[in-house]
Amino acid sequence: MAKDIEIVTIKADCRSWNPKMNRCECVWNKKCMRENKQCADYEPIELDRLIEKSIEVLQSFAPPNGEPYYVAYSGGKDSIVLLHLVKMSGVPFDAHYNLTTIDPPPVVQAIKANPDISINYPKRTMWQLIEKKGLPTRLRRWCCKELKEGGGNGRFVLTGVRWAESPKRATRGAVEVSQTRTGRKERYNFDNEGANQFKFCPTKGAKILNPIINWKVGDIWAFIERFGLEYPAQYDEGWSRLGCIACPLGNSGKRDFEIYPTYRVAFEHALKRYFEAYPRPDGPGNEKEWIDWYISGGRGKKVEEELFAREDEEE
Ligand code: SF4
Ligand code: SF4
């Protein structure tokens, strides 16, 4: 028994250990190799150092003209940490959540109850968009652009992006500046010379600061625990991420529709209307079958390209 207790303690202090999922999010994924003293990737959590650095970054990049940061809040664990750090740093900010209309209801409830966050409503709901465009797919994820990525134009945006989340995010910079004329994006990181070269310039294009980009999952949960922050209960129920219901980029559509069956009905109704509005030579599609296809991972690239390749006239 004493050995078990010792193992738990060792895992809990590693930056890559996800205590909610009970697994390592490093290369070893699931089993902690440190139990056998084999892990070369072990890194102890040093929360004070991380907090200090993130607050320093938030304070030093704050626009000198007193303009508040635009916090792009997603409702997940990383956003929760980001918002608390912003408050600790004392910089001016306003926080915004882009409602997608396929958000998990507990996330929306928590956001509505938080006076620090305002909600941006989309021009068209997911259902109205499906009626016009068909289903989004891994290759055609138009819904992110329509529902999730707006807001913060011309502002200095803060995000909770972290390198450890995905290989794609590992290419992001700690500070990112888009040049309005060329569309080129410059990236700087905190731990190299680039950070020192960055100078805030209000006339440049979009500016993004990712203050927790170097945090790992163990750091995030240790921070939430230390400050007693509230978080959506789904994390305790085995959800590793909170996002849109039945997102085509994930693999949780089946589970999501079991938990929220009315959303499946709404997807089917919208798709039925799409098939009625845009009949195909081989007859209308069967919306139930297509929703099954959708939540099984949407495989069959050729079919999806042919069926849902219409352009939306309202774009
Ligand atoms: S990085 Fe190594 S020590 Fe840390 S949780 Fe993973 S396997 Fe365990
Ligand atoms: S469902 Fe997925 S792809 Fe669509 S807006 Fe949400 S996160 Fe983006």
C-alpha cells in the first residue's frame, strides 16, 4: 500500500500528468513510466515560477495607452487559468465568449453566471448554417470561422493556447503580430531573444499574446487547485476537453448525442432542410444515415466533398 501512495505522489508533481484523466499527456500517454524510474521526461511542477513569468509577461506587454486586453475566453480549463492570471496581474481587460449554439450547456451556464465575461452571439446559428451549407467536416470546418473565431478585431487579444495541447499549437508563438498589409504573421517566444525584440505598436495589425503557452496540463490543474477555481463538472466525468457538441474535429460525437439527444434531433432537422433545398439527382439524402456517418468520424472524403461542396450565397 505504501508503494501505491508513493507512486501517486510522484505522478501528481509531474507537469505532464493529467490528474483528471489519470494519465500522462507526454509521449508515454496513459502509463506513467516514472513508476519504474524510467522516465527521462519527468519535470516537476514549479507553479510559482510559471505564475511569476506569466504575470510579468501580461504586465510588460500591456498597451502603454491603457487599452484593455481582449481575453478570448473558451470556457475550458486553460481559459479559467488565463482569466485568473489576468486578474492577478492587475492589467485592464474585457473577456468575451463566442457562443457557437452547439456549446455544452454547463459551459454556457457557467459563463452566464460569470459577470467578468460577455457573450458574443453569432449572426446565424449552427442550424441555419447547416441548412445552407450541409454538414461541416474535418476538411471543411467552416463553422469555426463563422461561429468561433470572430471578435477582437484590432484589439490586443489574449488566448489560453498552450504548446502541449497539440502539434499544431506547438507552432504558435508566445506573441503573434499579423502585419495588416502583407498578411504575414511574426512570432516571438518568451525564452528567446525574440521576446526582447517585440515592441508594442498600436498601428500594426492583429496582436495576440499567449501568456500560458509554455504551461502543461499538470501546471493547469495545480493552479486551479491552488486557487480553488471553479471548473465545469465534465472534467471530473472523464472529459479531456470541452468544446462544441459533436465537433467534426473530435471523436466524441456519439457520446455527445447520447448526453444531449435534442442536439442530434436539431442536426437532423437542419440537414433534412438542406437536402430539401438542394436535392441531388440521385434523390434526397437520408439525414439520419448522414448523421450516423458524421459522428462515426465522417470518413469517405470523396463522398463528403461531392455532397457538401456547395458555396453559401450569403458568404
Ligand atoms: S512525463 Fe514521465 S514522469 Fe511525467 S507523467 Fe509522463 S511518464 Fe510520468
Ligand atoms: S464544431 Fe468544431 S469545427 Fe465547428 S466551430 Fe466548433 S470547434 Fe470549430
